[in-house]
Amino acid sequence: MLAAPLPQARSGSQAAGRSPFERPWVVWLLVLAGLVGVASWSDLLAVSRDLSLPDTDDAMRLVEVRDLLAGQPWFDLVQHRHAGAPPMHWSRFVDAPIAGLILLARSLAGPVRAEGIAAVLWPLLLLALYAAILYRGVRAAFGWRAGAFAVFAGTQAVFVTSLFAPGRIDHHNVQICAILPLVLLLARPSPTGRDGALAGLLAAFSLAVGLEALPFIAGAGLVLAGFWLRDGRAALPPFRGFGLALGLAAPLLFLAQTAPSLWTATACDALSPPWLWLGAAAAVTAASAALVPDERRWGVRLGLLAACGGVAVGGFLVLFPACAAGPFTGMPDLVRQEWLVKVREMLPVWQLAGIAPEVAVAGHLPVLIGAAAATLWARRGRDPARRRLMAGTAGMLWLGAALGAAQFRGLYVAGAFVPLVAGPVFDRAVALLRAPEAPPRRRLAALALSLALCGKLWLLVATVPQALTGDGKAFEAEHAAWRSCSDRRAIAALDALPPGVVLAEIDLGPSLLLHSHHSVVAAPYHRALSGLAASIEAFRDEKNLATVAARVGADYIIACASPRSRARGRASRIVSGAARSPRPGWSRSRCRTHPSGSGVSHPGLRKAES
């Protein structure tokens, strides 16, 4: 239906009379409206003025950047104000440009505003990069209007608008900006060795930033290997370029951001020897493929791929068996059951649907619908360039849908590919609405498909029942209370106390590090297992608070009271004392709400009383 040919678009005054969307300024005005809607004025102010960042990872990233600017060495990724001093597994390649923006902003707006300005600018600059890559990729196959509609569709995709929103200085948006051009390069009608090499460099950079996109990189490599298996030397250049560039660039990036003392250390959650082994295997496989004469039958090529794949996988299992179980190695059952499996982005989609149905629906359905539409277009389309682009997009979307079914965060990268389908679908729908020869059913189907690819529309639809029944208000109240507890002004009251170690609930850790001079026992990072276990044990039963606090050397205990506990007239109990004294004298007292003049902006945040 959508892949069927249409009459050529008219031009000049005749086209302008038929459809306003033939006028470029109308289309770009729509795109501009969508881009403006990505960030509200209140969001911009909250981030730039109050450093109210959307996620705990964003807060920890800014702490990491702040430490780098304060003189912490490039290779020192340890968070020294976290009990146990866990090394972070994030990349300095993301810290560096944010630090550069802060230094630039300091010279223009002063040190107070610099961090907030950088936190606003960095994701918006990445959004501009994403939009430019998206537009260019779609325009090459479908024309300028489809490319513009693709950018507009990006502003209606929940993952794009959330991961590129002001304050999102975590690394997921960086990975999207690496994986999208990787796929576009390989989805060209006749990709060259240069295209493959550029894609391999992007893959290596993405792995250096984080391993979340590893399945998509592996999928791209397997597809290139499959093309070489089928077509022989005609498909060799991109396969060889991708494998060699990945295998050679990944070690260089690893050396550039890893301390020499850790070069031989196995890290299952970051670029390290296990993943360098697989990259080297890709390079050897691609180089070996160039030695196979083209007149050989496909059985020889299959044998080579099987042998190289067997060595790669077998060597990985023998040399790095711990990483075969995933990145969260050595995690105690207490932490896994009480924290990891309850993290929202780690939930399978069916569990998330029971907690936040609007998030599950708006995130997963457009990916599934886009995957089906792209597959249909790839099979029935007549233009080779369009078919190949849709085939590559379909592969990423189906892979993301499968990963997202098991863990919701698997949709992050895939969600950024939905606009690749939505742009051409929007363009076709507009053309069909003005084509008199198109049957009404075909027009309606195109329009319905266009709207179904908009995640924000599904978000609206999913929230209507909750608005009518009142479901979800309890969660919203809990979330609002938690946001107030981690607010800069709330924590300012704690910052007035002498520096000490704070025992708090896990998700408060990054905000305490960002907005105060205190150290923390726990933060939501799987490398800090002892702190996670201590926080879980302490707050699972109030009777354990004093015992755990004394054991971990905490000076303060901070709790965020829930709205339900306040509605029942119960305030959270807090323990405070000098845990580092020879004989800790813990005093237990009923918490009180500090007046707004003290800097506590929400009654849920209870400051310890000595």
C-alpha cells in the first residue's frame, strides 16, 4: 500500500494550490513547532537555574565532570565521595565535551550558571546532530519533504524527546548519534569500503561510551557477514572495512580512556579485554574474508565464518567466563532482588505495563508498528535505495523490540529509528490525501499509520483512562515527593551541616553528591555493591538503621517521607550521631519539617537532629 508508486508531485503554483505541504516554509514551520515542544520554558529554567536534572545518571555525570574540572585525573574514574570508592564505568569521552561547555559558559555567564547552561546545551546540541543525520539519511532516499517529516516525527517520539531533553547529559543520546549514522552508512544501495570503515569507527566509539548498543553493533556485523556469504567479493568492501575499523579503533579508544593499571582487568560492563577480544575476532574474520577467492563456492565462505565465529565465541567463554552471564557479575541476591530487578528500565515490558502502562505503550508500540511497516516497505517497494534503507531500519527495530520485551531499556536506541519510517509514511499520507485517484481506504490507512508511529499520541491515549479513574495519582504524588526531596534547595539545608557520610535511600545518592559536600554510602550503580546492600538493609527495617549506620561509619541518616506516611500522620524517623567516635552515641528523635527559610523545600525531606 505505502510502497506503491504515486504520480509525480506537481510543482509551481499548481502544486501549491493542491497542498500547503508542497510549500517548504509550511513543512519547516511544522518541524520548528515540534522542536520547540521538546523542551518547555519551565524545564529549561529548572535545569539551568536549579540543576534539577531528569535522572540520577545525569546528576552523577555532572558530579563526574565537576570532579574532572576540579583536578581529578583523566584516568581516575573513582567516585571518591562514595563509600568504598567505586570506579565508575562511564566514559571520559562524554565527560570531556560537557566539561568544555562548562569552561566556555564560565567565561560568559560566570561559575554559578555555567553547569546549568552546559546541562541545557549539551543534549540540545546532540538533538541538532541527530536531526541533521536523520534528515540527510531520509532525504537521500525519499526526498526533502520526507526528511523534514522524519525530523518532525522525531519530536513526537517519546525516547527522542526524553533522551535529548535539557539536562539529559547521560550517554544514551551519544550512543544514538553513533548508531543511527552507522546504520545509514551500511544501508546505502552500494556501500563502499569507506562506508564500512566509518561505520566500524562509529561502532568502536559507541562501545567506548558504553555497551548498551552492543547488540545493534553485533547485528550490523552479522548482516554484513551474511551479505558477503551470499554475494562474495561484491559485498566484501563494507564487510572488510567495518571489521578492520572496529577491531583497530576499539583498542585505541580503550587505551585513551583507561588507566594503564587496568589494561588487563576484565570489566564485563565496559570496553575492556573481553570485548576487545570480540573486536579483534571481527577484524581477523574480515581480513581473512579478503583472502578467499571469489570463484570459491559459498560453502567455503560459510566454513570461514563458522570457524572464525567458533573461535571468537569459544575463546570468549574460556577466557572471560564471568562475562557470559552479563554485566552484573558478583551481585548478591539481596541487591539483585531488592534493587536491580525493580529498576524500571530493567523490567520486561509486561511488568512495566502493570506499573506505568502509558510508558510501556508509548515506548513499545511505535517500535513494533514501525518494524512491521519498514518490513512491508522493504519487501514490496520498487526503489532499491528505499528498500535497503527500510530493510536496515526494520532490522534495528525488530531487534530493539525483542530486547525491549525483556528489558525496557533495550528500546532506547531502537526508538530513535522510528522516525526513519514515520517520515516517509507522513510524506506518503500527505500525498495520498491530495491524490484523487487514491481510494479513501488507502488514504485513511496511511493517515492512521502515520499517527500510530507517534509515541506522544499513544502516551496521550494511555493516560486518558488513568485521568478518568484517578489511577496513577498515587505514583505521581510519590514521584513529585521524591523529586522535591532531591531538589537542590531541599538539600541545601543538609549542606549547611559539617561534611560527613550520609546513609540515605539509594536513589538519593547522586543528588546528595551533586548538591552537597557530603559523601554517601549508596548510589544506584551496580559496582558499589557494599553500599547498595547497606542501604537496602537499613531502610528495609527501621530497626536496622542505627546498626547499619554504625557499621558503615555514617554521620547522618536521611530519609524521604512518602505522601502516604504523611497522610497517616506519621513522620519518618531519622537517626543522627557521630558514628566515627569511639563510642557512637546514637540519638533517636521524631523528625520535624523545617520551615522554608531553612532551605528545605518539601516536608518529605527530613534533616537529622542531633
